[in-house]
Amino acid sequence: MNDEQRAAIEKWRKRQIYCVAVGNVAAIVFLMGIALGSNLILGIGCSAFLICLGGILAGGYLASRAAKSSSP
């Protein structure tokens, strides 16, 4: 694996960590929306959580592709 591919994988790993952190906050907001009975807060939390989940999955897919492309 060359340095460029390693840097790309590290970049996606860092983004995944940030997405997980934001996803955790979004899940808390979602649960607060349920507890408070507020559909607005619930919708915001759910939307943010789904966006973060998509980001995590996309980042994992792209990182695995970058790792596979380095195979001889």
C-alpha cells in the first residue's frame, strides 16, 4: 500500500469517527424528541442520525475499495 492510499484510508477513518460522534448526538436528540413528545425534535434527530449512518456506510465502502486497490 502506497502513502497516497494510506492517507486516503486514514482520512475516511477520521470522517467515520466524526460521523459516529455526531450520530450519537443525533440519537440523543431523537430520544429527547420521543421523551418530550415533540415531532420537530424527533424528526431532526432521526434525519441527522440517518445521514450520519449513510456517511459511515459510505466511508467504510470507500475505505475498503481504497484498501483493495492496493492489492497486487
